[in-house]
Amino acid sequence: MRNFLNIVKYTVVDIINQKSFFVLLAVSIGFVMLLRGCYSGNYMVNGKSLDSVTVAWHASIIAFHIVAGGVLLIAAILSMNLLSRDRDDGTVQYMLSKPLARITYVSGRAAGIWLVSFAFMFVLHLTIFVITLISAGGAMPGYLAASCLCSLNVLFMVLLVCTMSLFMPDFAAAMVGIGVVAVSFVADSLFHAAQSRLGQALLANHPAGIPGWEMVWPKVCSMQYCAVSLIKGDVFRPLGPVHPALVMGGYVCLAAAGLVFAFQRREI
Amino acid sequence: MVTFSSISKRYHSGAGLAVDNISFTVADGEFFALLGPNGAGKTTLVKMLLDFVRPTAGTAAINGVASTNPLARRGVGYLAENARVPLHLSGRSYLRRQAELCGMSGARAGEKISEVLETVGMAGKEKSKMKTYSKGMLQRICLAAAMIPGTRLLVLDEPASGLDPLGMRDVRRIMEGLKQKGVTIILNSHMLSEVEKTCDTAAIINKGKIVLKDAISSIVREGESLEDVFVRAIEGPHA
């Protein structure tokens, strides 16, 4: 356990020692700060003026999705060359020549990347939360809890890309991770759009079942909708019979098992 | 004690054996040299001992613990051939990580780091980032890192690589000092003159098989050098 925590610490320190990480974080916070402009405008919908709380509410939900999705991209970029860089700079040899199990090394590395990515997302969500609190004068209960829920998606992305990077070039591994998430976003968003009043009205005469593959595909986007339902206080309607948190939990276990299994067999 | 029992390694199906049914032991406190031409299987043998590479057949063990068990590597130091380091770290941070992974912390780690830095002649230079180090300095810091664990067993793969003659002399002195302390050393090297001066026993490997293994004093006859013995073992008696 001690060595696991040491490796997590080294991973975090190595990432935050890179200037580019802080530049990326500062730019992201800067973009999030631009949200403040949304709260001071006058908005009319169907001839009715919207109050600032309603505007802040909707802007914060949209920003929540953008940040949660964007961080998945960052997690993929951070994870893609994690293991190959360690191989190239001798880190894996110096670590594994110590009395350290391979599972400790690889899980510590993945946990470190996950922790940094999650912290990145949480800081951005916290910034939105504070802006909304200050600009619109209303807190959004559940906003930060929803951010924590989305960390499961980040963990899935880290494990998937790390596993894939053992079998293919780093860039291709990142593309596989991004591709899986992109398909999930398209499929889940279509389902959730179909669940809306407008969607149901449009599809009233053409009821369509959910394809089998969509039931078992990683529910990355559904997890975000589930997280947003925490903010809204809505009842979440999952796509398929299993809750997305359980589906994603299963995929996280699967990706972790794949990573450990593949790394155990790898020659260093 | 290090034991290799009928160990073999084939990297790819259809390829030849990189290591072919090798068995031998290295006694505690012995200074053992693995010699052989490039591609003979020396590094593969060492990697199987450290569980970097899994054998196709046979086993390797350190003090009776199978190499596949991480606990076998307790107190084992390793210097890789053409050792690479994370250049963004300072020498001290690198060594501190090594010490922490060996279970040391705080003052004990600090003392150990200062001790090994002193031994390899890097004291006072450890705060700079390793990207500013020369090749010789990097080799010295890697040697220092290999000495951090204790050390029960030291596995050195070409430790003098990249060093100037003075550096080589220093490495030889360091190894002699470790030998005096009773550390078991397995040395992979092409520097036959250094091996002849320092090692107790040598095994010459060619094409994955041991062709000669004995005490240096027994295999080097009067009036010849280890290089003569090596050439004869690899190319045959008429070379």
C-alpha cells in the first residue's frame, strides 16, 4: 500500500511539474470564467424575459457537460504515453527492480493520472459553482457531487487508454478511447433526446426499440446525464435495464483487469 | 544465493533460444562475471532473474525465493545496460524515489542517499536536474541508485559503459569495496581486463549456452589473459 501511494505521488508530481499542465488549467479556467458574461445579458424566449437564475442554471448545466467531456479528452492525452514514456526513460526498470509487484506499479500509475484528471475537472466545476453562486446568487446543490460521479468516466478513460497503449501505438490508443466515448455520446444523447417531450411527440408514430449493442456499450454520456439529474433533482431514466453507474463500474473493472493482465505478461 | 535452474528463453515462437537450458548458482559474497559476445543471452539471463522477462522453461531464484515473487528483489540493486533515467528529476529526487520504494524514509533515506553519492563521487552535484548531467555523471548516479537497496545482491550490466578511464577505475574501486563488505555481485561486462582484476568466478555464454564456467584463477593459465580464454571459448581452440 505504501509503495502504491508512493507511485501515485510520483505520477502526480511528474504531471504537475510540467508547465504545460498549468497553462492548460489556466486556459480552461479562463474559458469557464467567460461564463460570467452569460449571466448579465437579457434573454427572451417566446416573448418572455428570462431571469438571471434561470439563465445561470442552464448555462451551468451546459458548462458541466462541456467540462466533463473535455476532461475525458485530457485524461486520454495524459494516459496515452504513460507506460511507453516509463519504458523509454527507464522508470519502469528502476521501479520494478525494487520489491514491487507489477500490479502495484501499474495501478499506482493509473490512479495518479486519474487523480490529476479528476482534480482538473473538479477545479473547473468548482469554478462554475462559485461563479453561479456569486453572479446569480443561488447555489446549485448537487453540482460538486455530480462532478465526483463523473470521475468514474475519467477512471474508465484512463484504464481503457492505458490498456490499449500496451497493444497499439500511443496515439491510436487515445483514439480508441475517444472513439468509444464519442459513440456513447451520440447514442446516449439520441436516446435522451427521444425521451424529451419534443422527441416523444416526433417519434409518436415511429416507436423505436433500443439496439442491443447500445444496451451494452459503455454509458459514458448516460453517466453525465445521471450526474446532471443530481443537480436538477430529477428522476433519472437509464437507457436499458441496468443503471449506467453499474455499467460503467463493470467496464472499469474490465479495463482494470485487462490492464493488469496485459502488463503482467509484458516483457520489460 | 542466486540460482538458475534449467532456465530457457525463446522470445518468439519459431525463433531460436536466447537462453538454452542454463543452470548455475552464485554463492553469497561471490563476485560473478557473465561474459559473452553481443546477443549471447547475458542480459536476458539477468532480466529473468529480475522478472523483467518470463522464462520459457526453468526457474530463477534469489535466496530460495522464486524471481516471480517481488520479495525476491528485496535488497537487490540493479544497474541496467545503457541505463536511462527520467531527466526531469534531480539526482537527489531520483535517489529519494529509489530509497522510498525500498521502504526507507526521512532521515534514513537521506543518510543512505548521502552515503551512496559520496561513494560514487557525485556529492554536491545531486541537486541539479539530470538533464544537465554528462553521460559519465548519469552512469554514476545510476550506480548510486543500484547501491541504495542495501545491498544483498548487486546486478550490474555494463557498469563502466560511458565512463572515461578514471571513471572505470572508480567503478572498479567501488565494486571492490562492495565485495569487501560481502555483497554478492553479478557483473555483465565486455571489459575483460577489469573482470580479470576483480571477479572471483566467470561464466562465458555463447548462443544461449554456458561454454565455460569456473574460478578466474582456474581458467586463466600462466602467461595468458582472460581475453585469450574468452576468444578460445567462443571461437574454438584454433582461433
